[in-house]
Amino acid sequence: MRAAFLSLSCLLLSAPAGAQVQAEALTATVQSVDPVRLAKAKPIASVILPDGTIEKMMGPMMQKMMGPMMDGMTKMPIREFLRMGGLDPKQVDNLGEGTVEEMMAIIDPNFRKRMDVVVNTMMPAMGRFMGRYEPDMREGMAEAFAYRYTAAELDQIAAFLKTPIGAKFGAGFMELAADPHYIGRMQKVMPEMMQAMPEIMKSSAAELEKLPKPRTYNELTKAERDRLTALLGKDAKKAN
């Protein structure tokens, strides 16, 4: 259970990086934008995503957010985690109301300290890493604006951002995602979402059942086995 929970925690912490990978997968479908509109959009993107924003959000701001989020998750009954993981409902229902926090207090009294170390070291490091790609993100934001808005609309947005309130709004817009008011509302959803996951997952179960089962090693052709071994760099049969 400890390993599973740590894996879940790392998954939450690495979500922004995962989003970056998904974004790269979408580049093949991105349409070109009008250079004139792009030129108008770039100053707007610079106001909304000023230098240092990504590192700040991924570092100090994310650290403040992850603490309360982890607290909320550890206070959930263990059976809710297991239910989300696909354990037989009959087995889950027979479990008690013990929480992850109560379990970890027995197994690893220093669990919370370990998680604090992960959050306080991993998030700043991730912020520094993602910060290197901030110019590219800013360029992508400008392209998105250029694609979504007309030249006249971009002029109006730029004019608004040049006003005192517009400048304040633009400079703090990205940080809204880590605002405690917003995060607090999202945290309230987490327990209910965890409980609803089994039912949510059922929505795809029927369709998944229609698909052929993954093939075993013995069902592969010799060419496929050789290719798999080349890809893995080791005997595919042993890795099966």
C-alpha cells in the first residue's frame, strides 16, 4: 500500500510534466496562424506569462498547494483507494473505515515527513526544469491567441492589458490556478471523485471488453518476437 500511495503522489506531482508530453503529441494537428495576428498576440502572451511565472508556480506556489491536497487524500478511507484501483467491490466493502493516514502512522511514522521532503525538493526542481521551456510555452500561448482571436479583438485585448487593472489581471492570470480559494474548492471535490471513480470507469469497461485481449508471447510470430527483443534490448520471453 505504501508503494502504491507513493506512486499516486508522484503521479500528482508530475502532472504538469505529463501535460507537456500530451501537448507534444498534439503538435501534429496544430494549424498555422496568421503572422500579422501572431505579432499582435505575442505582447499579450508576454503580459500573461511573464518571465519566471512557470518556476514560481511549479515551485513555491505548488508546494503550498500540495500540502493541503495530500492531507485531504491521506484522510480518505483506504478502501476508497482500493476501490478506485479496481479491487473486487465485495472485498472492499468488507474493509473497515481506517484511513491511509492511520495506516501509515503504524507502518511508517515518518511518512508525512517523507512526503514533505518529496514536495519541498521535487517541486522546486521541476519548476527549474519547466522554467527552461517557458519561452516555448509563451510562444505557444501567442499562437493560440492568434488562432482564436481576430486582429481587431487582439487589439482590444492588448489595449485592456495596458490599463492598470488590465496589467494586474494579465500578470496574475496564470497564478489563479494555484490560488488557495480555487484550490480549496477543488480539494473538496477529491473525496467524492475518488468514490465515484469505480462508476466512472464502468463507462469504458463495456467498450474495452469488445476489444481483443493483448497477445501473449506464444501468440507472436517469430518476426514479432525478434522485433520485440530488439526493442527491449533483452529476451522478450523473459520480459513477458
